[in-house]
Amino acid sequence: MKAILKPFVVMLGIIIGTAAADAVYAADIIAEGGFTNIAMKTKGTWTLETREDGVYAVLSEDFKARKAPDLKIFLHTSAANQVDDDNAASGLFVAELKSHKGAQEYKLPDGIDLASFKSFVIHCERYSKFWAAGSIS
């Protein structure tokens, strides 16, 4: 009898463990959008999410940007349609892109006031080229 119940007990443990892991990663979306001001080929969406351990910038599975060295993410105080080569890197540096395509996430610095930012920006610092921006609303 014990041999028959063991697989069910193991399965129940897996189900409970999976549910607990999902609860840990539950996120509240603060802002989301696409890229509306695009200088270089960029597609996909981004979100800003609050989690138990902080705020994250998340790029979608279908994210794709023109490949370049030194692509970085910034949060900017200017509206997306006002960001260009000259001011793109003057926002708050978030992180260097891990890849020019695919799902990715980046933890934002603790204690930042997201209400002061108006756009989510990608910029190539090596060549001082604005890549793309989307409005934070």
C-alpha cells in the first residue's frame, strides 16, 4: 500500500512547491508599453514590475533590437518622443542589455522614484546613438 501512495505524495509535493514558487515571483505591473520612438530597428514590449525584492525592468520574449555593442537601458525624465542621440544617455542608467533579443529582466536600483520618469530608453553608448524609447504612463 505504501508503495502505491508514494508517487502521489511526491506529486503533491511538486504541486505545492510549484504553487509556492509562483507566489514568490508574482509581480504587480507598474507600467508597460512598446517602443514608439524608434531610431534603430527595435520591436517587442517592456514592463516595469514590482516584486517582493524590488522593481524590475522586463523585456518580452519577442524583444529584438538591431545588434550593436554597448546597448544600455535608461529610464528618462523626458517623454519618449523627445529622446534623441543628444540626450538618451542622460537618464537613469539601469543596465547593459544582456542580449539584443529575447526575454530579459533587470533589477532597478533600490529607492528610485518611478513617478519622475517618463520613458524607457535603449541607447548605444559606444557610438552615442539613440536606439528606441517607449512612454511610461
